[in-house]
Amino acid sequence: SGNGCLCTSQYEGRCCDVDKPLGVGVGRSTRCGGTLSTPSGGPVTSPNYPSNYGNNENCQWLITAPAGSTISLTFDSFDLESNYDYLTIFDGPSDSAAQLLRLSGSPVNPATTSTSNMMFIKFTSNWHVTRRGFSFYYTSSVFNCDFELGLCGWRQAHDDNFDWIRHSGSTPSDDTGPSADHTTGSGYYIYIETSSGSSGSVARVISPLVTTTSAKCVQFWYHMYGRDVNRLRVYMKTGSSLGNPVWTRTGAQGNQWRSGQVDIPAGISFND
């Protein structure tokens, strides 16, 4: 009526002072927010999906993965009122963490990956127009890293001679290294600058600790180009022992990215 209130999707009554029962109209959704666990899950949706979400929604999700992991988010549907309703994704446990994405409207195939083992997601709508909403899936992986937002939990070794460098674009030395990253062509990768070390110098980067309950396959892309390229090795470090390399390439391999992989047996804890 003319003296009534415009209620949010969670309330009803003349003055919006009564909780609306679940399942009534565009009422509160049991999937609107909560704590989610990995290794994978979904679909996670906006309230009432695939019908329209309600006005003045405020949904918050916290996704937590094991220490050392990262979390990847992909959408199979996304449609919000442009510039008024938002889904914001944060790189940490709350909305005070760094912002990864702020989505509105109908972006094409949005996706993002955290740099830590926590991701906070917040959906808000205003009091007016509503849309179909969204549906997303999430996965976690220790090795799912494209270096866009850092080292993804990997760390520099302290018992080597120099460090790997995170970089975008061509390497600074002429006739060496890639001209762009493999994943997007405009993103980041890590490399070593051979002018930083002498012959025989070693630079190592170490993964977070991984425990396998089933056999795994570690896949990666590498680029070995330049006259001073020596050797690239992958180790499966268990405990304090570096052990023997499980994968090796020696000498220049051409000015192109190449694929490598290592098979990991079940029932061990290791660093790569």
C-alpha cells in the first residue's frame, strides 16, 4: 500500500518486521553464505538461482583450503544488475583482505585464483532491479599457480646462490628467456637471470608441503633459451633430504615454452 515498506528478500509484513519463512517467494536461501571446504565444491549459487535473487541481499562465503594451497574460482553463469549489484572476491579470510575481483553485469567467463589458502566472497544487491544471479565452482591445489598474484605459497630456498624472479614481459637480457608468459601472453612467470650468478650457481624454489593419498601428476611449463642455459631439475624432497632429481633437462631447448610432468606416488609427504 501507499504506507507500506519495500521489504528485502528476508522479511515481510507492513513494516518489514517479520522474518519470511524459508521457501516462500524470494525468501532467504539456505545457500546464501556460509563456510565452504575444499578440495572442491559447487555449484554455489546466488539466492533463488536460477530464478532472480532478491533485493538488498547480503551473502558472504568463506572458502578454506589446507595450508599451502590456493583456491581457484570459476563461473558457469553470471548475470547481475550492472553497476548496482556486486560480487566481490577477496584474497584472504575477510573483506579487509586484498581484492581479487569485483564483478557486476554479465562478464564473460570470470575466474580468479587466490594467493593463500583462504578466499572470502561477498554478494550484495540494491533495493531495485534483480537478475538471474550466478553459479560458481571452486577447487584447491598446491600446484595450481600461474604467478599472477605472487608465488602461491612457493618460497625461495636459503641454501642456494641466488633467487628466482617473478616477471612479466621479456627478460632483460638479449637473446635469452621468453618474450611473454605461457598462460595468457601478458601475465607473469618466474625465471633466473644468469648474469646474477657465476658458472655452476644454483637457484631453487620450493613448493608447500604436499601429502598424497593417491598417485598424482605434477605438470608445468618451462622455457630454456640462451647460450648460458645449463640445467633445469625437479626434485621430490622428503623430509630434510633433497634426494635425486626426478626430472632433468640440459642445455637450450629452443625459444618456446615446453611442457613437463612428474608422476608422484601415493602415500608420501614431499616438497617439489
